[in-house]
Amino acid sequence: MPDRLTIITTRTGDDGSTSLADGSRVPKTHPRVNALGDVDELNSQLGLLLAQIAEMPHNEHLKTLGKILQPVQHALFDIGSELAIPGYTQLKPEQLAHLDANAEALNGKLPSLKEFILPGGSVLSAQAHVVRSVCRRAERSVLAMHQAELSEGDPDKLLAQRYLNRFSDLMFIVARTINQALGEPDVFWNKNS
């Protein structure tokens, strides 16, 4: 494989524009670039959570969560490639099915909720909630991009949006699963405090 990213500092973005992967240039404030940035931040926050989970190799429940979440990093990169190349599709329905199956399996092992919970309980669970909230922002950015480009009716383009919606749901479940694996209780919202 040839070196693809040997020159990192190009200075071509000094004017406030950036290149998409198809060679076109757009302002850095373009909805597509905003969506790319939010998905990139989401992937970085997920990477931090996965690194934290890897530091606890003796907890089998956490190790299982790492195996569930690792493919998501690749799917988020697939979404990034779609955002970087207008009209390109990379994400597959099977990747969405991976989220759905694991959300159902993990949620089935958790006690039902009667109250809202706050991010916390453990540092790992709080980081999972950070991933969840950044995912919600990325979802809004992708939706705004689709609306700006009038492509909301194309089901292939909506797969990324659906993926992000389901991933944020999975991360809520993951946050609770982490607390359960660590023996930490969820932090319930006390609306009268």
C-alpha cells in the first residue's frame, strides 16, 4: 500500500476552506464538514472509552462490551467516508443490525427503569454517556446536512442517520451495563433537590 497521508500540513485550509475526498472544496462551516467533524469527535470519544475498557482486562463483562463496540469505530469511519464523498455509500444494513441485536441482548440483562438516570456512577459509565451525547449531536448534524442538500428522501443516505440514532440508544444501555459490571448503582435524578 503506498503512503497515502505523508503530507499532513498542506496549508490549503488557511483560507477557511477544506477539500472533500472527491476533490471539491467547501467552506469549513459547510453542513457536510460540520457533520464530518461531529462524527470524528464521536469516534474519538468512543476510542477513549474503548481504551479505558482495555485497561480493565480482568472484567469479562467489560471485555465483552469492548468486542461489541470495536466494530462501531469502523462503522463510524464508514459514515465519515460517506460524508467526505458526496453520493458515496459505504455503511451496510448489517452494521445497523449489529447495534439492534446487541442493544436488545444487553438491555434484557438490566433491571427496568422507573426513574431517569444521570450520567455517572463510574468514570467508564460517565464516558459512555459522553459518547451517547456526542452521538446525538452527530445525528443532528447529519440530519441538518441531509436537509440542506435536500436528500432526506434517499433511504441509502438515511442509513447513517438511523445508525447514529440507534448507536446513541445502545450507548445508554452500555452506560448502565458498565455500572452493573462494576457493581456501581445508576445515579437516579432527584427532581426535588
